[in-house]
Amino acid sequence: MRTVTGTWELKIDAKGRITIPKALRDKMNDDTVLVMGMGDHFEVWEKERWMQHTHESKESQTRRV
């Protein structure tokens, strides 16, 4: 799996939608993505990568307890 980082300034259309830039869509390996709101920005994750990330986070938290 690939991690893509970067920042894009997006325009919101009249219906409150955005279009994920083609450059980012081309780098995604999955047709299903998750969008996670983070205050004044959001992150787009490939479903498989998000599941791996949350699994690793849970394992890390378990080890600290």
C-alpha cells in the first residue's frame, strides 16, 4: 500500500460537494475511500489502509496499558 501526502485547495460547489483531484484519485489503489473530518480539514484514506492503520493503533494502545 502506498501513502500519499499533500495538500490541495478545493472549491466547494453550490451543493456543498468537492471533487477529489485526479492526481490523488490516480494514486489510490481502491475504489472505496473513507473521508475523515479533522477540524478545518479532512483526510482521504483507502479503505484497506485505514483498516490497517486502526488495527496498528489498537495494538499500540493495548501494549501501553
